[in-house]
Amino acid sequence: MADKPLILVTNDDGIVAPGIKALVEVVKDIGTPLVVAPDSPQSGQGHAITIMKPLRLKKVDVFNGVDAYECSGTPADCVKLARNVLLKDKKVDLCVSGINHGSNASINIIYSGTMSAAMEASLEGIRSIGFSLLDYSFEADFTASKHYAKQIIRKMLTNDHHGNQLLNVNIPR
């Protein structure tokens, strides 16, 4: 039996955001998740990286049995640290970012930390998906998002893609 796929999970809303919790629940059914997410909300950071202060990476117990780390930096920093420090000798099968509150369509992808984290992983040679739910409410219902995320993640993992791939998925409310 083949090993379960290794899936990096990140976001821009912070490690305790409801959207990343929903995404981790989906990924646990499909593969082996590793969570590396900002220790506080980083929305609108775009592809910023931290250069003027030390980056901190701390293991946390947030997702019941899932290896998770909070990072003092930006979403792009989270991916860089995961890839080059935590997973330097491992093949990452997929990176998923989100589930973001609100749209990441059109010009918004330039400013989006959610999409920038997925883009950073893609630049590192990892197939990536940024998920967004078109609902800004902290109490947003992620039920439909989880359903579609599971289908899309499975499809991405089973298709034989060549080269870097980046998907931007915006799920209606």
C-alpha cells in the first residue's frame, strides 16, 4: 500500500481560524497533513516575506493529532519555513491554503496572503490550491466548502500533472 500523500496546510487568517480548521478536517481524510500557519491574522500581506526581524516557528497542539506549527511571519514565510526547514528532505505532494474568508478573484490575488502562500509553494515546485469562501463572517458555514475542497484535492492528487500547478478556488456562500 502506498504512503498517504503529504499535504502542507497553511492560510493567512491565522492558525486558529475556522477556515483552516475546516481544511485540516478535509485533508486528514485524504493524506498526512502538516500545518504551518501564521500565529496571527495576516490578510492583505500579499507575497511579503519577513526580513527585518527574527522568524519564530513553534509547535502547537491545535488539531488533535496533526503536526502543527505557528509562525511569527507571513503566509509566504510559513511555506518557506515548511519547505526548507521542516520538510527539507521530504516530497510534499500538495499545498492547500485557506479556507479564506472572502473573495480571492481578479486583482485580489495580488494582495491575498492565502493565494500568495499557494503561489510560494508552486514556486517551490509543489502543486497548490488556494481556497476561499465568499463569506466574510467569522461564523461562516464551511460545510459546502469542505465538500468541494475534498473533491478538488482528490482530483489534484490523482491526476498526473506535469510542472507547477496553482489553482484558485472561490466557493460561493
